Amino acid sequence: MDSWPSLAVYLGDVSEALYLGGGVHGMYPYLTSDGQLWWDLGEDCRSLNGESLVPAPMGLG
């Protein structure tokens, strides 16, 4: 599937990935060195433009 049937379904998938962990259509959430959210392909991305990426934390803490 290349698209979502509605914005609500898309946002539901994104919130599930951020809360439970995992990706959305092969894109995974990471945090940049300055705390910005970044989505990238694959589960093992380590850097963006030479700056470290870390997997985004899951859930509400």
C-alpha cells in the first residue's frame, strides 16, 4: 500500500509507531542530535548528514 485511505488512518499509524515502536510503511522514527524527530527508511539508521540518529523513544515514559 502506497497511501492511506484517510488522514485519520495515517495519523493512527504514526501514533501507533511512536507509542508501541516500529515503523510505518518502512519508515522508522529517529531523533537527531538536537532532538528533532526524523523518519528514515530501515530500522538501523545511524546518522543523518554526519550527525548521530537514535531510535525515537516509545510510549509516554
